[in-house]
Amino acid sequence: MNMPSLSAAHEKLVASLSPSLRALASRGTIRSYRKNSVIINEGEIGESLFVLLQGRVKVYSTDAEGREITYNVVEQGDYFAEMWLDGGPRSASVMTLEPSVCAVVGRAGLKEHLSAEPDFALELVAQVIRRARAATETAKNMALLDVYGRVVITLEGQKGPAAPGAPITLTQITHQNIANRVGASREMVSRLLKDLEKGGYIELGVKRITLKKKLPPRW
């Protein structure tokens, strides 16, 4: 197979990947997306895997009333949209959170990559399992925890709880982001965060939340 020719800028992005993912991305077509572009729509049939070379995307679902739940945020250097491998429709939608660049690898390119690097098949299976476990954990939290409990999981689940004298700052995070992750209204999340700030547990900023100490288990 003839590999697609890449621009110098795209070659630099591909070169920053792990060796196996670099080889996979080299079999794809480079595409750029503006912020808030919907790359994948839930329910559609697709046969492409996306390697994220630059930017961030969210994996989410919405209902008929426009309510949204965010399952995951994929960072640069990872890949997504592998759930078409069973032949079924896309299980979620994907939207860019900032200008992004992806290598879009079709079925033929993926098959050739698996043939050339069979160890990647195990990595791919492990990725699917990790995301299935994460989805199961999300479903369990939604069913068993109240909104405050889900907010705590969202805030402390990224880098762990803060310790006295060792604050943790979360960036690129908004009240709406959290609301989408926990399945609640923005207003409810904002009230909880304001209360936690008054209690000295967190400090709120613009797209930034600083955890100052371990959050209480109940509020």
C-alpha cells in the first residue's frame, strides 16, 4: 500500500506518537476540524478509526430533549471510534473541544496495520476493554451515587484528591463540562461548586478549578 503523503507540519504531529500508533496514523488520511465540529454521529455506520494528532475531543450522547452525557474526553496522542469493529452502528457521538487534527484510518488500512503489527491487536482489545469498564463505572455511578457524589468522582478522578499544602489544579474544565459528565443541570453543579468554595475545599477560576483539600464524602 502507498502511504499518503504528509505535509511537514503533519509529519511532525505523527512523529510525536508511539511507534505503533505512528505506523497506524501513517496509513490514514489527515483531516483538520474546527472547534465544536461533530466528527461522528451516534447511530451512523462507520468504518474508520481516528488517531488524534492534535487537540481534544469529547465522546457523548444526547437525548431528544437535548440533554447531554459525556462519556470521555480523548486527548492528543490517543485514538477513538474503534467501536465499529463489531459491524454495529456508532455507539456515541464525537465533537472537537478545540481545533483538532486526526489521521482517519479506514478498514483496509487497519487490517494492513494489524497484519504488519499483530501486537497492536492486543492493544486494541485492551483499549476496548478499558473503555467498556469506564462506561460500566459511569453507569454504576449514575445509578448508585447522588449528584454530589458524581461531582466528587469527576473532580478527584482525574488526578486524585488534594492534600493539605498540595493543591491540584484542573484546567479546561467548566461547570457545563461537569454537568455533562454527571448527568445534572449546570445550575445544580454551580450551586454545589459554590458551596464547596465557601467551605474552603476548592477555588474556582475561568475554566479552572483548584482542589485545596480532600472533598468530603457527603454534602
